[in-house]
Amino acid sequence: MTRVSENSSTASLKYALNKTKQKVEDLQLKGSTLKSITRPSDNPVSNVEAMALTSATNDNIQYLKNADFALLNLSVSEKSIEELTDIMTKAKEIAIAQSSDFFNADVRKNVSNEVQQLYNQSLAIANKKVGLKHIFSGTSTLTVPFNGQGEYLGDKGKISLEVSRNFYVPINLTGEEVFFNSPDSGREESPVEKFEQLKDTPNVKLNRDLASEKETGEVDPESDKFKSRENIFSQLQALTSALENNDPKMIQGLLEKFDTTISRLVTLRTRIGSIENSVESSKNNLGSENIDHASRRSSLVDADVTELFSDINKQQAVLKTTYQASQGLMNQTLMDYLHR
């Protein structure tokens, strides 16, 4: 019969105790976190998938933040264009009323003050900001887009945000898009020079220069005339000048211009609305994805609470039994062996 040495028995006892204690410790750690995976080696395949789901969820959280910021800018832009539409509609109503012969020069001169206030309101809208950034400056968001004469100082840049994976949306309109009728066309003549009626009334003098968007702010050396673009500011100032000079024909000639501007503003609002719908749809999809990711990740890493605490109780009983079974061996002394 082979004799079992004392060292071998002690080593076996220590191994059994350590193994049981390790299982209890692992189960207690899982019980404290309610996770079935506490280290990558517990389940490498599930751990890799869970990490990928976590990464995708974090990306979606950032996309949602981008979407909220995009909606904020788009909402402010849409509200601004709505206010501009109301201003131009009001200017058109004034033009319709004052183009008749019912009103005299004094009335028109008084009404011109109201139109000047519409101009000031338009300029305030043009320089509106979200936080510290102007919404109509293109990418030059820290630059005031329009000066007091209605000249555009921004650029044509568009700001885009990624609101879902590989889906970018523009979040701004440039000042040229909103306030100029033909942002990509060449410079046109000043609105005063475009009215045929002025040719037949050479004695009419305007009290102020009509606002125009000039290319350089200089006089063209070839034509010696301003190169201007039809824009909201020039239309309002043209109406103001026509009222001050008691020129119903010129006022009537502005009606078509106002119609064109109002139609363009409505089109811009429609464009913004379509972008907002896309962003909202993207947000809904991201929310659904995050729920699916959370559900799948829970099935991979979350522990079954009932099963977990049942295992903890079982392993604690095993550990207690192991201690009791080894108690006699651990308490034996050299005298116990000599009396055998």
C-alpha cells in the first residue's frame, strides 16, 4: 500500500479549498455586478460582440446629440424665414395699398417710416445668432453676415453634421440663399435703374440710395454703375424711396418682386422642413437601434439573477462542507500520528 505523505495531503487540501473559494468569489463578484461576464476570458465571443454593441450605442448617442443640434439650428432658421415671409407679405400689402391714387404724398411719406422699420427688422433677422454663432454667415459663423447697408459679409460655405452613420445633413442656409433672389447669377443693375418709369420722370430724385449688394463696394470703371443683386434689403429700400417720392408707378412695379421673394422664402421653408423630417426620422431610428442593442447586450452579459444566487448558495455550502471535511486532518498533530 502506497503511503500518502503529509505534504501531498496538505497540498490537496489547499487546492480543494482554493478552488471552491475561487468559485464562490467569482459568483459573488457576478452577484455584485449582476453580470455573467466579469472578464474577457469568461466568454470571449460574447464579450467581443458586447463591446461592438457598446461602441455602436456610444456612436448613436453622439449622432443623437448632433441631430438635436441640427434641429436647433434648422428650427431657428425656419422661424427666421417665417418672420421674413411675414415682413415681405406686409411690405407687399403696403405696396398694394399705396399704389392706388387714393393716398396722397403725405400719407405715403408717413407709411415709408413703417417700411423702414420692416427693413430694420429684416436686418436684425439677418444677423440672428444661436449662442455665439451667426446662422446666416455660412462657415464664417463669428462674422456678422450683413452690415447696415445690407451688404453680405459671410461666405457660401455649408455646415453639415452626421446625424447617423454616413448620413450628413446641412444645418444652415447662407445669407445669399435667404436674402438674394439669384445667388449664383451675375450682378444686376440697381433696382432704381430697372424701372422703366424712371426714364420718363427725369426730375424724380430719391431721398436715399437704394440698398444693393455690391461686388466690391466700388464703382465699376467700365459702366460707372453699381453692380447690384436683387435682394430683400434693396426691395424694402426701393419701396421706402418710392413712398417718399410719391411714385405709385414704381410702387406698383415692386409687386412682382415681392411675389418672387415670398415664393422663394416659402420654397426655402419647405426645404428646411424636409431636412427636419429626415433628422427626426434618423433620431427615431437611432432610438430603436439603441433599444435593440441594449436588449442584445443584456442577453450576452447580464446574469440570470435566480440562477446566480442559487449557485452562490450551493458553492457556499460546498465550501462549508470542505472546511468540515478537512477539519480533522488540519487539526492533527505529530502525537496523533505516533499513536496510530
